[in-house]
Amino acid sequence: MRTALTPTRRIGQAPWPMAAYIPAATVVAAALLAALPIISTSGWYPDFAYLVFISWRLLRADPWPAWWAAPLGFVNDLFTGYPIGFSIALWSATMLALDLIDRRTMWRDYRTEWVLAGVLITIDQWFQWRIAKLVEAAPPLSQMAAPTIISICVFPLFAWVVSRVDAWRLGR
């Protein structure tokens, strides 16, 4: 009934048959961006897969179950060079934290989601620095400011791209 009453959709137009797997595929594609031949001594670029992951999770909680965080984190660990288990644990904790926040908040606006993403990105960067410090490979903490600020600033772009992919995925 709703499909017939929506003026922007034609009768018979439905979401793509594999629409349920598009969020996971975009996260994996973003993890593959780490394989690009970018040479940097300071690591200024953000964790693309994590940005896409939290963009999807903040946009929609329904496309994937919470347990998908572990396999997607494993793929991210494989392609980004993080220790195996780092993204698995961090992404699972992110999913649990966002589930708790969803239960506690009645609504979120754009700025609230940006601040929430900024906090999650900062925690991600801090844990990366702590893991590197454990193996005595940590850069000075001041060098971690640039990737953190860049990640927080480009998050709205990633959220916009994810919203466009979601609109295409649902056939809107």
C-alpha cells in the first residue's frame, strides 16, 4: 500500500535484491582503500572503513545485526595492518555503545551525530596510539592530532556518501 501511495516511486519498483549486503560491501570497499599506494610518514589519512562503518550505523541500525561488526573488523584488520583483533574488539564495542545510545536517546540531530562520531573517532585514534605504544612504535601523541582532526572533519562527507548509497540501495 505504501509503495503505491508514494509519488516518487513507480508501482513494482522495489529495493535491489542484494540490498541487505550493500552496507557490508561498502565497508569492505572502504577497507580496501588502505591498499592504495599512498606513501606517508605521518599517517594523515583516516581509517576509511571505520568512518563508513559508523556512518552506516548512525544512519540506520536495521541493515545489519550487531554480530557483523566482528567479521567486518577482521577484514579491516587484514587490509589496514592493525593487529588482528583490534578492529574486531573496537567495532564490536562501537556497536554495543551505539545500541545503548539508541535506547537512551529519543532523537538525534546532525550535530549530535557529528559529535558522537567525533568521540568514537577520537577513541579509535587513541586506541591505535596505545597499541602502537605497547610495541614501542608509537609516534609522538602530537602527530596523532592531524589524523583525528581530519577524520572528524571528513565524517560528514562519508555520512553523505553513505546516505546516497542507502537511497540507491532502497530504490528511492
